[in-house]
Amino acid sequence: MNTLSSSAAKAFALKFISGKYQGGEFPLKTEKQIVIGRSSELDMVLVEDMVSRKHAKITVAASGITIEDLGSTNGTFVNGEKVKQAQLKEGDRILIGTSILKLVQQGADSAHVDESMAKRKLEEAAAAQAARTSTKASSMTGKIEEIPLPDLLQLFHTSKKNGVLVVNDAHEGRVYLRQGRVYYAVIDDNHDLGPQKSFNRIVTWEQGDFELRPAEAQEFMVELDSSTEALLMDALRQLDELKRIQKDLPPPAARLALAQPLSAPLRELSPVQLDVLQAVHNHGALQPVLDHSPSDDVVTAEALVHLMKKEYVRVG
């Protein structure tokens, strides 16, 4: 943990990593309070509906940097936790309205930036972000490299967000939120993949853009019923398991085929292993086998490794 109590010589800033002012920075001055809100009279003005007139206050002192909620309607969140008052450390993420701000260290000269210039730069960042945003209805955008998806979903869960989180990497993923709870997920509109498997994969993406769009009037036959926290824990557990067995798996596009002749007895296989064997026969490569298996990716991968070791399946 990087404490700020002994960092009087250091200069810090709030960097906007998501929302209307994405890309903007607001320097913090030592021994000064910054009041954040919608009112034009304040130090940091955030013009958006979910920000109160006087929303929060940040105090920079020799003992450290603190944030205090000023009785806002929608709350102030630090690292996914709703706070009344909290001590901040470098790297902390703050959610105010639809903006996510990160406390970052800057060069000593940044502390001397004129306040009117800081406000003007925020307005310029808002204009640039508006030009980049794909839809005016979008409430939040950002990059996964700045805020990993598990952290982002935890923020949305705590602040009870509604909408569709659209994530673009090599594929497009959609995570549907209702009062902060994840209830559906899909990749590239492939609903056959199922919401659980889709969610587990999306959460592992480490780069790309995200955008929180307004809720869609769409119903699904099957919804996820676990808590967001449980879903995230299971997805990250699966990621760890897949990394563990990655060395034993063939490349995603490698050709898979049943051994010829198939001398190993089928009666020794479990129902899951038989399902994976059939998927190998029907689809012939790792990725489509994972996609079409009724089991999750870890169970499918473990079954495939077993089939290869026991010479039911050959690569190439």
C-alpha cells in the first residue's frame, strides 16, 4: 500500500478514466480542499444529472488525502465501497455520478496549474469525449486497461447501475445489469453459448473498450441467478484453472480427431468425457469444442486433456 502521509513533495491528480470527462485530469494542491459537484461555483464542476450540486470534498493535507461525501443523492464510492469519508491512496478509484476517477501521482509542477486552466481542460476533455462516444445515450465509457472488468462490475454492483455493459475486444461482449446485478451475458450475439459461459469469458478480457449503455427492453429465456460477487469469484476461479492446464491444451485452431483405430474402451469414459468426445468428432478443433460443450470451459478442457492422454483424441 502506498501511503500519502509522508509525500508532501509529491504532486497528485485525479485522472478521469471513465465517463463524460474521460482523459481529463485535475491536479490536487497541498493544504487545499476541492469541492466537487454540479454547481458552477465549485472547484471541480461535473455537469451531469447523477452528480449533486455539492457532491463530495477532497482534502489534501500533510497527513494525507481524504474524500468526504457531502450528502449526495447517488453517493460517493471508493474502490467499489460506498463511503461517507475515506483516506485515499495512490491508485484508488472513485466513482462520482458516471465518472470514475483514479488518484495518480504527477510531477511537482502539476500542483501549480491554475484552477481556471484545470477547469478549462476538463471542459475540453468532455468535448473530446463527446466526439468519440458512439452514442449520445451512452452514460459511461472507458478502457479495460485502466479499470479491469471485475473491478468495474464491482463498482456497478455497489452503485446499483442499470444498463448494458458493452465490451469490445477481438469480440463484442454484452453484460446486462439490473440494479447492479448481472442477469445475462452474451458474446457476438451467440446466445447458444449460454449466459454463464459468456460471462466467464468476458470477465477474463484484459484489453479493449467498454461502454455502459441504457437498459434495453429485452427479455431472456434463461437468466443468471447468482450474485454478482459469486459470479465474479467463479469466473476468476475458472481463469486460474484454465491457466493451470493451458500447457496441456492444443492451440485453439489445431485440428482434433478421434484416434484411428479407436482402441481405448468407451465404457471407461464419464458422461462429460463422452460429450467432449462427440464434440471433437463433430467440430474438430479446441475452440468450437469449448463452444459446443454443455459443460463449462474448465470441465471441458480437463475432459479433453484426459481424452488426449488416454489416446482417444489425437492432435493434428
